[in-house]
Amino acid sequence: MKTFWTIVLGLFLLVGCNSSDDDPLGNWVKKSDFEGHPRGNSVSFVIGEKAYVGLGYNDDDDTNNGYLKDFWEYNSSTDKWNAIASFPGNGRISSVGFSINGKGYVGTGYDGDNKLKDVWEYDPATNAWTQKDDFIGGARYKAVGFALDKYGYIGTGYGDDTVDKNDFYRFDPTAASGSQWQKVQSISGSKRRGATAFTYSGKAYVCTGVNNGVALTDMYEYDPTADTWTKKIDLDDDSDWTIVRQNASSFVLDDKAYVFLGENSSTLSTVWQYDFAKDTWVDMSDFEGSARTNAVAFTVGTKAIVATGQSGSYYLDDVWEWRPYEESDTDD
């Protein structure tokens, strides 16, 4: 009997010692700092194995009233940043970026005085920017943008008419000048600004954001072939979920999406993983840097990266890599 109870006690202690296995997974590893000025509300896109980050705001910069125009290329294999040609349009915040067929695109935003509708193409082969057709949906900022197949898309945001938007438009960079934009189906559900978007397996997903100051809980999937939006699980379907926010960051890695950072009454550090197959969310380890909003995030190669952002009145230049299968380690 003594041996039996000794075994039982040992098993009890073993289970107790492994209680940490229930902790959320995920580890953030600090990378080399972004080499430009610290900033919030910048924009990014990815071309091949390189990521590109630029624009944004820092009120300590006097060259353009804080609205920055510089752009930088990030090599994820060497963890190095290099300056590229500066953006030729107005410095701006809350613009959108995407890439199509080896070129990057930036459009819309706010320059401190005006909402914007211009669109620019970056060619890494020539290190040059070329202006494309203006966005036909009208000037706006805090929109979302993404690319599917050979087209780009811009929609939602806060318009020049001071109204939140739910309209969407498709961009064809190969079309003749004057016909590069075409209206597509508006997103279902609420109008919104400050949402986030990500793409997976030929479809796009839009979630979070606010409408008239009210935080949104709906999420939609866009099918470009059918030009339709399908409602997915609500962000508050489970009472324990805290996904609702605005000005969040997101990326897709290894068949899962991640939505994180942003703000909801205060700046956030929480990270949520979306399972496309199960249409559900799982809580992951919190971001290990400062809580922040308006950061850029992207997947380049096999690495998922978040950079820059704003925390209160502080503008940030730190860069972090997300490793979802590791346990959190604040010492790396």
C-alpha cells in the first residue's frame, strides 16, 4: 500500500509541476531596430523576400510637420534595413499598402490637412515610384488594403465626407490609365474605420475597427471569384474573447492568422490566433514589447514581423519576430 500511495503522490506532483502547459503558446524575439525615425501609422508591403516600410508620423520630425516620406527595405535573412527612394507624394498616415507581381502599391491616407486618394507604385528593380490612377472611391484614411491574385483592393475607412465607409474597389495595375479601378461588392455588416485585413488561400478577411465610435464585433470573408462577402464567427462569440479593438495589426503564418496590438480604451498587448478551418479564435502569449497601436506587421519568407507603432505619446522603432510554437521567453 505504501508503494501505491507513493506512486499516486508522484503522479499528482508531476501534473502540478506541468500546469504551465496550459499557458498560451507563442514567443516574441527582438530583432534589429527599424533604422528610420520612430513612428506610428506607417505602411508596409512585401515583395519576394523583402519587406518595405515607410511613411507614418513622428511629431519630433520637423522636415514635413511630422508626416514622414522616407521608405526602408528589410531583409529578413540578414535582419538589416536599407533606405530606398523616398515616397514622392505627400507624407501621410493611415494609408494602405499591398504588392502585385513584384511591385508595391501605396494609396489613400491623411497628410495632416487633407484626406488623400492618390496611389503610387514602387518598382524595386529601378528603385523608383510611379503615380497610378487615383482611387475612385474618394479620399479617405484608416481604410484596409490587400492583394488577391493579380489585383489589389481598397475599402472601408473614414471618407472625405466625414462618414465611415463600407465600399470596396478593385485595382488592376496593368489596365490603361483612367480605367485601373473598378467598384466591387461592398463589405456586409457595419461600415468601419481602423479595421485590419489579411489574406489566405485566395480569400481576404476583414475584422475589428469602429463605426461612429462603436467597436465592431463582426468579421467577413471576401471571395473575389464570386465577388461576395461571407460572415464568419463574431469576435465576441465567446465571453472570454478580447479580440475587439481598432488600429490592430495582423499577419498570416503557417495556415493561421494573428490579430494583435491596437487599442480598445487603452493600448493592447494581447494576441489572438484565428483558425481558418475551424472558424474560431485562440488566445496566444501577449506581445513582449510595449503595448502599442498603429504598428505595421507582415510575413516575409518564413518569418512574421511587427515593427514601429505608437504607445501614448511615444513613437517606436523596435522590431519583433513572432514564433507561435515556442513558449514565451522574455530573455531572448
